[in-house]
Amino acid sequence: MLSEKVGNLLNDQINKEMYSAYLYLDFANFYERKGLDGYANWYDIQAKEEMDHAIGILRYLQDNDYVVTLSAIAKPDKELVNLDDPLKYGLEHEKYVTSLIHNIYGAAYEDKDFRTMKFLDWYVEEQGEEEVNANDLLTKFELFGHDPQSLYSLDNELATRTYTQASILGTSEE
Ligand code: FEO
């Protein structure tokens, strides 16, 4: 059912999602150092979501008898200097991840692997949301982030974000 090509692409995607988590932890770490705890919170939660994305794919492969191989996660390689650097890199990164998901979807489509296409629908939709969120963060910063009082308000807004396990993992552990 699952071809070697599609299986391998999904296996690689586990690593990409874990790298995303690591990258966002690096962003959170940067904002923590800068005293912007709300931005740090936002990326901290984003990192947890990325790990959920990775585990969702891992479980799918396990359920479809693919032998998963976990490989080393690369070092986050973005040089963070200005306060909006993570926001710019974040949007760029999500667009890249979207292209990866679409590439796997295309391979599943070629294989007439309808099960994997259905599984990936969740990721396609999630990527749309992640790009909107990343774009919003950047737009708001560009509009308001250069005024200390407005930045304080933005930071407080982002501090209210809470983590919810991604629905791809189900609502309960069964
Ligand atoms: Fe799992 Fe933000 O892509």
C-alpha cells in the first residue's frame, strides 16, 4: 500500500518537523533573552505543535508497517539579531514546510495512495493556518513593533496563547 518512495518522504518529514520544533525553541530562547516573554511563549508552544506533527507522521508510518528510522536533527542555523528576525525566518520556514508537504502529497497522488492523501489533508490545512499565523505575527510587528508601548501590548497578547495537543494525535490516548 505505502510505496517506498512515499514512506521515505514521510520518514524524512519526521526529521523536518523535529527541526521545526528545534528552530522554534531557538526563537523562543532568543525572545526570552530579549525580555519578550509573550513572543517566547508563542514559539515555545509552536515548538510543541511541531513535535505533535512529527509524532503524527511517526504513528501513521508505524500503523502502515513502515520501519521508521530516526536521524540526527540539524542545528538551528538562523542568525537572530533584530527583534523581527524570527518572524521573518518563521514565515519563510513555514512556506518551505508547505512545499515539502505538497511534494509528499504529489508523490502519494502519483501512486494513487488515497490513504496517505487523506492523512496528509490535515497537514495541508495546518500549513495554510501556520502561514497565516506567521504572516500575522510579522505584519503586526511591522505595524506596531517599533513603539515600546505597542510592543508591550503585543507581547502580552502572545503570552495568553496556550498549548492544545494537535488533533492529528486524537483527543485521548487510547
Ligand atoms: Fe509542522 Fe509548522 O509545520
